[in-house]
Amino acid sequence: MTSADGGGAFLGIRARVDARGVDVDLRVAHGETVAVVGPNGAGKSTLLAVAAGLLRPDAGTVELDGVELAGPRRWVPPHRRGIVLMAQQTLLFPHLSVRDNVAFAPRASGLSRAAARDAAERWLVETGVRALAERRASDLSGGQAQRVALARALAAEPAVLLLDEPMAALDVDAAPELRALLARALGGRTAVLVSHDPDDVAALADRSVRMAAGRVAG
Ligand SMILES: Nc1ncnc2c1ncn2[C@@H]1O[C@H](COP(=O)(O)OP(=O)(O)OP(=O)(O)O)[C@@H](O)[C@H]1O
């Protein structure tokens, strides 16, 4: 494993996943949004899965704000990491209302029902989906579902937001609106964005790195 620089990063991922031919080293500063670009199969989603705790690397560490989340003798489960992954497929709870989807993380974090509802309300307004609050998640369009997914992700108050092609499933009409919303949401936030779209990278990221054949190439 090679190291691009020293410590000091807010989020540091140094991981080898042998079955996927991935050996990465990525450091993200506090408040920085880094775009990860590169061809299909380069290992971008694998990098996010390691950071989120969905995949255990064969070697390496994941660190957040000086705390080890994953390492040879340490494993913090996904829901305790303060890292939220927003994937291309929104994975909302289809049978729950939009409001209950967004209130889920605040409630799971121990807030009372009323406080979780207040938190959900704030993020529903913030992401422009307040009018959809009573709808079932299964009844949303793709663009609406992505907005709700963003509201749900932000309601978890994550220290780091991971976005895997957040706009790939949207039609071209819905993309600019969600991009503008994401630009607001990512301002000053620590985030890693995987995208094939140069417009997304330009609008959303402070810097970008390229992955190829499982390595961060620069
Ligand atoms: N669930 C999986 N099980 C086994 N191998 C996988 C799995 N997902 C991906 N891989 C393999 O791991 C490698 C990295 O894939 P990954 O999905 O991380 O790349 P990616 O850069 O995100 O690609 P894309 O842009 O197509 O989403 C590839 O060789 C891929 O075939």
C-alpha cells in the first residue's frame, strides 16, 4: 500500500480489498468534498463501501477525526460511524411515508418521537420535499425519491456524506435541480462523491481524484 501524504486528514481510507483488486489511499480534509472519477470497475464503489463499513478490507484502516473505525483489530459497524452513504438506488423504506423515512435516523439515534419529527420537518423543508411528507415512498418519482433520500441522509447529521452517482438514475430535466440542491447541501461538508458526470464534479467537488484498476491515480 502506498501513502499519498501523511496524517492529519479528517477522513482517511487506506484499504486493500483483494477479491476486487483494490488498493486505495484517500485522505479528505474537514469540510472538503472530493470527487472520485474513473472508468467502470475502477473500484470507486468499493472505496465507498469500505468507508461506510459495508465491506471489510483485507488490510488497511478507516479513520475519522483521529478515531479508527476499521483496522486489523477494530470494526465499528456502519450505523455507528457517522458516515452515511447515499447510493444510486435510494433504498427508501417503501411502505413508510416520506416523513417517517426522514425521521428514521433521528429516531434511531435516540430522539423522542416529537424531536425526530421536528428534525425530519426541518430537512423536508431544506430539501424542498415538504409537500410530499405524507406520501408513501413507493409512490415517488425518481427525482423526488433522490431528494427524500438526501433529506434522510442529512437528517442523520453525518460527519461524512458519501454519494455514489446520486444523479445517474435521473432524467436530464431533474438533474439540474438536484445538482443545485446537492451543491447547497455539500457546502462546507466532508463528502466523497463518485460520479461519471463532469458537470457534477465541477459543480460539487473541491477537488477530484482519478481511480483506475483499483488504485487512486492522482
Ligand atoms: N459485489 C461484488 N462482488 C464481487 N466483486 C465485485 C462486486 N462489486 C464489484 N466487484 C468488482 O470489484 C471491482 C471494482 O468494482 P467497483 O464497483 O468498486 O468499481 P466502480 O469504479 O464503482 O465501477 P462503476 O463505475 O461501474 O460503478 C471490479 O472488478 C468489480 O467487478
